[in-house]
Amino acid sequence: MIAGSDLLRALKQLLRDRAGNFGILTAISIPVLAAASGIAIDVTNMSLSHSQLQEATDAAALATATALADGSVTTTTAKDFGNNFVLGQMSNYLSGDTTTANALKSGTNTVVTKTTDSSGNSGYSVVINASYSMPVNSMTRLLGQSSMNISTSSTSISGKTSETQKNALSMYFVLDRSGSMDEATDTVNAEQPTVCTKTRQDGTCKTTATNYYTKMESLKIATSNLSSQLNSADPNMMYVRTGAVSYNSAAQSASSLTWGTSGIKSYVNNLTSSGSTNSAPAFKIAVDALTKPSTTAGLTDEQQQHKTKSGVTNPTMYIVFMTDGDNNVANADTDTKTQCDKARSNGIHVYTIAFMAPANGQALLKYCATSPSDYFTPQSAADLFKAFTTIATETSKQMTLLTK
């Protein structure tokens, strides 16, 4: 056994011995620095995951309240509706992670409270709580931490007959369909993960390869997801009008603004990729459609459409502008910026999505976005899905917060 005085002398000698101190301190600091790096990474991931889950529960609460108000679900079925909506919104983020998806399923709960006023009108309060444990990386586990808890809560209120919509919207899509949209992303096709690259004489597959979504396939899925969210917020097609135009070296035939989203889904699903890039004529079509004057003085045609159908006199106007490249036609950037300025001056809210785009394309879309938070730079199909989901969630909030 080493006496206390002997241990103290040994420690003093070690401290006086400069030759080995650096190595000892380095050995001690390495795991500390590794753990600190792991925590920094996990905190960033946790912040992103929390934001994704908050968006999902917000959208689910709004959709459930709307469905209760229009009678498409009951107080009993609304619970499953809300839970499944959260899981559906999060499926893009948790794709392939069965363990986390199951944890979220267990941690999601929808509570519906029905009230009736003195006139017999029914109202509904929807509260959705969701949580799951996010596994941490190996560096953070050095500190004994195995997971971080992600949790959010969202509430929405609707009235059966006395509800009011805060707003309505008209949204026009300006979408790149140039040849580069046929390029593959690095996101695996969830429905068909592999493709046959070589067959045997009997017709069976000999070798396979990973099947990645193309940019165009990704755009079609993202648009479909956005449409579903808007439909959930406006199931009776009373408040949402959408239209779309695509472009390569010139603007293609456009899909006029109509009620609901079925028109843009069909339009986008029929897009093919070809040609070079010139966004200016297509952006002009979108701006002109949203600012076209009506026969009523002081109102645009879109304002008149909404006033006639729902009584909303000041709907929000949106443009969703997407490209995967940069303009390669003379003056296209300058002409597009002119149209972006016109959109700004007319109060049109512009979201821009530079989908795996080079520097010039990014610069143009950054200029055109209404604010920095309205500018997205997805680098994969999964990122594109998230961008469109965010846009749908934000615009649905503006439209579907229901109050009595």
C-alpha cells in the first residue's frame, strides 16, 4: 500500500517532470475534446429535429381542427387522424429509421375537446403532443449520454358554425424543367430502391444498382406533398387557388389559377426535362397572373375571385420559384430580377428554392426571395421535400388558424 506522503511526493515529482506532461495532458484532453465535438453536433441536430417536429405537430393540429369543423372526422377518429398526420409529416425526415419512427408513434398523442355554446354551435380544441428519443453519436456517448429527447406541443381551435378563416391564398409555381432536371440526386427511391442493370437470357435480373430519385421525380413528390398539406387545410377548396408555369429556354404552357391543388399536381406530374434555362418569361407569367386587374375597380382578379367565393378581400399572394441551374440566355438574370422587384412592389411573397444549383443560380434566387428565411438551398431530394413541407406549413398557418 502506498502511504499518503509517498503518493504526494510522487505527484509533486510528476508535476516537476516537464518531459511527460504534454503527453499526459494530451491523453487527458483528447476524449474531452471528442465529447465536446459530439455534443456540438448533437445540439445542432437536436435543434433541427425539434424544428421539424414542431412544424409537423403545428400542421397536424391545424389539419385536425379543420377536419373536425367540416365534419370529415369525428372526435373519435380525430385522434388517429392527428397522430397519423404527424407521422406522415415526419416520414421524410425519419425515412429508414424504423426504431425512431416507432418511438415517435408511441410518443404522439392527440387530445380533442368539444364544447357547445349557448346557441348550440360546436367548437373543438385540438392539442397534439409528440416526442421521441434521438440517438446521439459515439463521441457524445463518451459522457454517458445515449440519447436526447425531442418534444413539441401544438394547439388549434375551431368552431363548427362560428369559425373564421384568418386569410386565403393564391399560389403560383415557377418551376425549372430544363434538361439537368433529369440528373440523379443522392436520395434513394423509397418505392424502388434498386433497378436491374443486366438481365440473363431467361429474362431474370443478373445485376442491380441503387436507384436514386432524379431531380424531376423529387420535384413531383415534393409538389404532391405540399398539395396534400394545403388540401388538409382547405378540404372544401374555399380558400386556396393555385397555378403553375414551367420553363427551360422559354416559358412553357401554364396551368391557370384554379381552386384547390389538383390542377398543379396534374401539371407537375406531366413535366419532362429538356433544354436550357431562362426563368424570366415564366416568372413574368406568374406575376401577371397574380396582379391582373379585375372588372371591379381597386381589386385584382385574384382578390375578386376570393371575395366572391369566401368573402376574403385581401388574400395572400405567393410565388414558389425553383431552379436547379443558372440562366444561360442573355439578360435572363436581369429580366428575372425586374420581375422579382415587381412582385415585391405588389406585395407578393416569394419563396425560392435553389435545388442543387450552382453559384449563379443561388445568387439569383437569394435576390428574389422575400426574406432570407424564404430562400432554400436543398442539396438532395430529401432536402427538397423538407423545403416544400416548410412552405406548405407556413402558408397553411397563415390561412387556417381558426378562431371563434
